[in-house]
Amino acid sequence: MLGLIASIVLASSGASAPDAGQSLLVLLDQAIASERSRQLALGPPKDVSERLVRLGALDQAPRRVVTTFDFSKIPEAERAAVRAAVGQRIAAVDAETQAALLALVPKEGWFLKSRYGEQAAQAAFLIVQHGPEGLVARFLPILEPLVAAGEVPGTDYAMMFDKVAILRNLPQRYGTQFRCDFGKWRPYPVEDPARLDERRAAVGYPGTFATYRTVFEKMPPCAQTPRPPPPGMTFD
């Protein structure tokens, strides 16, 4: 959920309620097209690291729009249809970035930051994290020993662990995953809540979970979905 662009909020805030859904879809299409045009102007990437960074930028382009858009502007009767249209657009981008990433996976099984750089490794993480259960679960055991080796942030592993857990209808361990519940971002159930901050600190999260939660509470109203979103529709 990091790196949100305030200008998108300003762009979307002018839409009237009847046009808000269409405004969101236009902004979404523009963000994707703009990122594609930007990358095309750069020419071919010089190496795998640059390719990963570009894939990560494409992954984030539509999500920056969605996570800063006030869904309360969309009439309630239209929200489900708009959300489905949003999901289709993001799913198409995700399918593209995930396929491209899988074609780049090295023999070590992951993109070590000592070899590819932190920005490229983080891009790879986000692309996988936004994938379906099978994709995330494939890389989860590979990342675990790499955390101890300093090649993967513990926070990345924690987010992957939690996503697999909630997709398997299990409580999350580190409190990283939130869902849109009646217009507000709320955390999925957590195992042993009394020790949550202890577990978060062990993987490198600064501060408390309560502080982390306030980030989501300050976000604009989201699309009302009182049940877990389908794979590929997490917006972290």
C-alpha cells in the first residue's frame, strides 16, 4: 500500500456520483497506458534487474489508482459492476507481469537482492504477492531461508505467509492482510493476537500493529465487499 500518488486522488475527486465509476475506469486505463508508453520510450531493458523494475511499475500503476479512489462516490447499485471491471483490468496486467516474471526466475529460485538489487527484488515480490495462491505458495518456502541470509526482507516473507494463510481460510500470523469490509479496510483474523506485535517485530516491522492499522483507517472508503477478495485482487 506504499507509494500512493496524491495527484490521482485530486483527479478522481472531481467526478460526480453518477459518473464516478466511469471516471475510475478511465483513470485506471490511463494509468496503465501511461506506464506502457513511458516504458516504451525507454527502449529495451538492459538486463533482468531493469526488466523486473519495469514489471513492478506496471504492477503498481493501476493499484495506485484503486487504493486512492473514494468508492463511496460510486452509487451503491453500481459498485459491484465497477469492481468487476476494475478486477478484469488488474487481472489482465497481473497475468502479464506474472508470466514475464516466471520466465525470468533464476536457478536459485528467487531474485536475490545482492545480485539483482533491492528495487528489482521488491518488484518481483509484489508481482508474486498479487498472484493466486499457487504462485505465492510456490515461492514461500524459497524465501524463508533467504530471510536469514539477508537476501529477502522478513516483512516480504510475512506478507506472503499471511496471504497464503487467508486464501486457505486460516488466520494470518503477522497482521499484514486487510480486506474491504463495508467500505472500510479491516484486518483479516489473526492468530494469537496477544503476541502479534512480538511476531511482527521478529520479522522487522517497526512500531505496533495499532500504528500500522491506522494507515488503512485513513484511506478513502473502498468498494464494499464483506467477504475476502478473490486471488489477484489484493491491493498492497
